[in-house]
Amino acid sequence: MSVQSGALKFEMRGSCVGSPVRLYQKEMHDKLGFFANWLPGDPLNVGDAGVLEGGRFRRVASLEELGVPCQLEPAVQTRQDLQFRSSRGLKLTPELAADVAGLAEATIDVKFSRVGAFLFHVDSLMTQSLGNRVAVEQHLQKAVDEERWKTDWLLVDAIHVADHAVVLVSLEKTASLTLAAKVSGELLGLSLADPRISLGVVSGSGAVVHTIGRRELRPLYSCMRMTDPWIGRPAMLPARGSAGESSTITFSRPAVAELLDS
């Protein structure tokens, strides 16, 4: 992952980073139903415990570190490719040329005209999710009693892992990147995260967070927390995307507004 034009300094100033991160994460959540990991290349695992801070998940512990068994759901072999982009403020202009060997070479101009505009291409996306939720709830209730678990902590219960990923997010109203791509065959119609493409940054202007060609990226996640009822012990209730949905296990899930306002 690379950050251009002083973007690290920009990202670290909590109030300043609010606008691009809020726009990117809100649109991702509204359309896909999951939180967007920020920064896109940050490590994240099922069973991580932490808090929302400045629009990002800050890890403070894990189930393993607390002696709580963490089992994953059996792996599903189905993988999916995903291409998603901001509804406005992004323009891509590819220029293709092919040599005699049939290797397509492309110069791709990416122009941003809005803070928080983004491009999100991932290849072979796979879900990892917590499998033993009932057992985890029982262990965490005990951990709360023993003051080893804080009720404001969040538990990562699912992540999406991509074999390859290209994530671009503009931190300024006007920014651009020029990408160079080589691919066997035509580039048109392919995801920029396709492993057949060799992609690199040629030049750029403005502040852009760009994660290009990364393997095992974890760009999306969901999390939940212990509830604190007026009567009885804390419990957990899974509810995708917002509070209010219910099932037999008692977790509560933070709404996207909490992430954005953290």
C-alpha cells in the first residue's frame, strides 16, 4: 500500500481525515452491507477485539490472547470477483496498444473530482466467519464478569479476503494517477485486480491512498459487541449492517454511523 503527497500526515489528523474516509466507508457500507477496512491494507482477522477510532478498527486484543476458542466456519470454495466504484467523482481512461506477441500494454488515467471518490477491484474474494458463536458468547460473558473483556469492545466476526486487490481512494477534491498495465490479451472488461495484469503507478498528483497488486488483502469486515441490558448479563446478537435484527445468539452490531463518528 502506498500513500501519495503527504497523505499519511493528512490521514493522521483525525478531523481532517473525516471527510474522505466517511464518504468512502459510507458508500461501501450502504451498497455492500459491510464496513470497509481503513487503511485498506491494514491486517485484520476473525476474532480480533478492538474499538472504532477515527473511522478505523483499532485492535486491542484477540479471542486467542484471551484464551477464548475461535473456530471458523468451514471454508466455502466459491469465490467471487467484485468491481465497485464511487457513484461519482471518478473517471478512468484506458489507452491500449498490442505488440506482435499479443501482450496488451495500457496506460490508464484515473482522475478524481471528489473527496472520497474511490475504485474498488478485488479478485477471488472469500469470506471467513466465526463459527462457534454460542461458545464465544459464553466465554465472553465470563470474561466480562472477570473484567477481562470491556463491553465497549467490538469483536470481528467476519472478514472478506481477496487474492488480489486494487483499491484507490482520493483524499482531495482533485487528484489523479496514471497506471501502466501489461496483460496477455485485451484489458477491456477485465478487473484491474485480475492476476493476469501487471499493474504499476507511473505518475500522480494530489493525495491518493492506493493499494495495488496486494495479495491476501482484507478490505471488508463485520463486527459485533456485547450488549449491556438493564437486567441480566451482557449478551451478543448478530444483526448485519445495523442494530435491530435478531437471532438465537445475543450480540449487537454497531451501525455505520458509529464507525463514521468515531
